[in-house]
Amino acid sequence: MIRVVIAEDQQMLRGAFASLLKFESDIEVVAEAPDGNQAWEAIQRHRPDVCVLDIEMPLVSGLELAERIRNAGLPCKIVIVTTFARPGYLQKSIDAQVDAYLLKDEPIDFLIESIRRVMNGERVISTDLAAALFMKEENPLSEREVEMLRLTKKGMSTDEISKALFLTKGTVRNYLSSAIQKLEAESRQQAVNIADEKGWL
């Protein structure tokens, strides 16, 4: 039996996944979770063969959970499901060594087949997502500009960034201004959002 934990914050979708998987003679759903924290507890308790994780969940995201699973050395396979065909998300999933990355609008049979395929050591990516990866843009930002945007994303002000990195406020503003210009953004927050979506942060 392939033992599965499902983590999905939308109750209707989570219930649908679980109900349909239970019809399969070789798959057993051992736990369902509405957020990343409960999913982590279930994974530690049940030690499943496969974790089906929504990419955007409350408290701990699917990607953060994937990294936690890998860092803990747990052997379970990771299947990420998402509504978004974003190259940045896909790149982060590959970096987190997930085994499958699927769009939610795929047929349920594709999810079931993917669970079996990852158990056989294969990596599965939805076709539309694979196309998005090939269209991935080169990151125009320097390491310093990426660092500035990461700290901005954490909610740090120019003053806080300058103290943390031992730079003048003017230097910090220059790096942020350059990043905003390169990303054709109108504000530092918009620059953060663009860079984050493209997987550059």
C-alpha cells in the first residue's frame, strides 16, 4: 500500500482528493491537514510514502514544508499541487527536490498516476509547467540587489537594512532604486513581488 498524507487548505478540494484516492486499491490516505503545521505533525506521526502538498497553505507553505521534510531526512516522496503555472514556484520546487509538481486542473487520474510514478522513482511535472520552466527569464539583479529585496520582503526599512548590512542609507536606497528600475516596477514592494514570483528571491 502507498500511504499518503494530503495537505490542502480548501476543505472541499482536500475532501475530493481523499475520497477519490480511497477508491484505489493500492493507495491509503493516512491523514488530511488544512495547513502546513498540521501537515508537518501528520507527516512526523504517520511517516507516509507520499505527501501531496498544496503550494500555498496557511502557517507553513507547501514549499517550506518540502524543505523541512528534506532537511529532516524523511524518505517520503513529495507531490506539490498548485493553481499557479509560475516559473518561480517551479524553480523553487526543483530546488527543494520535490518529486512531482502538478496543476490542480489536471484530471484526478493524473494525480493518481503521478503518485504511483514517484513511488517508482520518476519525477513528474505538468506539461504546462514544464513549458513555463523553459520560458524562465534570466535574473537581471545583482546579489546585493537580491539581498536588499529579500530584507524588504521581511518588512525591514531602509534604516534597518543599512544597520544590518553596515551600509549607508544612501547605498541601500541606490541598490533598491536599481532593482526597481531593472524590474520596471513602480515601488520597492512591487519589485519584491515581481522578483518573488519569478523565483529570484
